[in-house]
Amino acid sequence: MIRPRIELDFARNRNAVNRSGVALLAVGIAAAALVIGDYRGVAAQRSAVEMRLAAIGPEHPAVPDRAAAQAAEEARDAFHELVTPWAILLQELERAAADSDGSVALLAVEPDREKHQVRVLAEARTLPIALAYVERLQKSAALRYPMLESHELQAKDPERPVRFQIRADWKALP
């Protein structure tokens, strides 16, 4: 078998201009011209819009006065008051007290709207009744994570009731 002859000529001059290369260069230049023209059009539109905005009004909005700020704060407080589920919370606490056959008396209910928590101060005849009250609140649909925070036997009272404190989160209304 005869192998073909290999010729290596590194010094030979090649055609510097290729038709496909020239066509590709022309397409690139045309695309660049289109992009530059589009950029100038968008820049002109932007400057026209900026001029219209400058003609409409000042750059900085007016600072609200104190009365408006106070009205906004009152509206925000009223909104938070309305979305707090007071009726549901108090119903759950009363139901749990009723389930204890009158052995638990609610002394105070202190809500914390910012933290969505409620603190309940109550009194029960015995510690097991107080714990049963806490367990009943743990089954509540309106309260989350009710926990016994503290308890104290009232030694000065002849019936020796247990005063206890519960803290719980309330669930947001749907």
C-alpha cells in the first residue's frame, strides 16, 4: 500500500479575505448599528419621561404633618384591636373554667398584642385541678402552647387555693 504524499509548506501565502468572513463581518456591523440605534431611541424616551415627571411635581414628596401621623397611628391601633380574637379567647378560657365544675376562677387576663400572647392569672382549689385546666387549654383551637408559668399555694387563705399563671400564644384569625 502506498501512502499519499504529505506536503507541509508553512510559508505559503493564503488568501487573507474569505467571502464567508466578509459576509459575517457585514452582518455583525449591521446588528451593532441596530443595537446602537435602539439604545439611542430608548435614551430619548427616558429623557422625555424624566422631563414630564419634573414638570408634574417636586422630586421629594411632602412630609406628613403631626395630625396625619397621629391619625395613622390610631388607625393602626384600631386595626390591631379588631384583628385580635378577643371573643374567641375569652370563650375558650370560660369553657375551660366551666369544664372544671367551678373549681377554677379567672382573676386576670392580660393580652400582649405585639407578641400575640395572653397571660392568664387564675386560682384553683388544688394543684391537680390547675394542671387539668392547663391541659384543657392545650386542646383549645384558639390558643397555642399554653404553659403553666408559675403556681403558688395561698397559705393565708383558709381554703388554701393554688394561684397559678399561664402564658399562651393566640392563633390568628383565618
